[in-house]
Amino acid sequence: MEFLLIIMNFFKIGLFTIGGGLVVLSLIQDLAAKYGWLTTEQFTNMIAIAQSTPGAIGINTATFVGYSKIGILGGILATVAVVLPGTIIAVIISHFINAYSNNKYVVYGLSGIRIVVIGIILAAICNIGKLVLIDIKSAILTVIFFIAVYKYKKHPIVYITMGAIVGMIVYR
């Protein structure tokens, strides 16, 4: 039964999520709480791991949740279930987009969707921030790393490595 629960829920997430991986995280967090799949600490650790590994954060998190509940098969099922709807939709849209890309209503609609997606992503960031920014040290380090990433534009692995080192020093 757990298999079906994972397939159905991750398929729904993949089907109805607009805005990318950060939005997926909010939905996965809701599911994890609803079904008792993960504690808040496990979920925030999973976000850190998913962001630090190659691939899309939403897909990586789905894989980790599926794996943590059922094992390798659960990871595979969650991954396929979350990716399949978007893949199908992208193939269908790509078939029609060239024919209608100059239609003013399509252009206007896409402009509106872009704005909404930014709002959805910002809301997801706020939800994740509430989980992670639990003390003044976390908030200060977040601001410092945001400024560093924005200003110096190094490869993400540099900041991830720095974050791990800083975490070992500050949170020991």
C-alpha cells in the first residue's frame, strides 16, 4: 500500500507543481508531515543533501523520500512518478508552442505565468526559511552566504563546502 501512496502523491506533485524544485519541496514537506514520513529535522537535512547533489532539488528530494520509506524501489518509484507528468506535459506543449508562439494571447499568458511562478518560488523559499532559520546564527550565516553568492558568483560546490566547514565550526 505504501508503494501506491508514494506513486499517487508524487505523480500529483509532478502534475500540479508549477515553479520548479523549490515549490516541489513545500508539497513534499506537507506530505512528509501528513503521512509521518519524515521529521522536520530529517526533511531539512534532506533538502541540504538534495541541493548539494547533482540534479534538480525537487527530484532529488522525491528520490530521497521514496528511498527512506521503501528503499531503492521507493526511490525509483518516487522519482519516476514526480518526473513523468512534467515530461508528458513538456512533450505536448513543445509540439504546439512553435505554432502558437507568436499568438499575442499566448505571449500575454506566458508573461502572466512567469510573474506568478516568481511569487510561488518566493513563497516556497519563505516556507523553507521557516524550517532552517531557527536561530540568529542561521539567519546571519544565510545573509552572509547570500551576499557572497550574489557578489562573487563562484561555483555552488565552493559555497556548499564552505557551508559544511562553517557548520562544523559554528554548530558543534
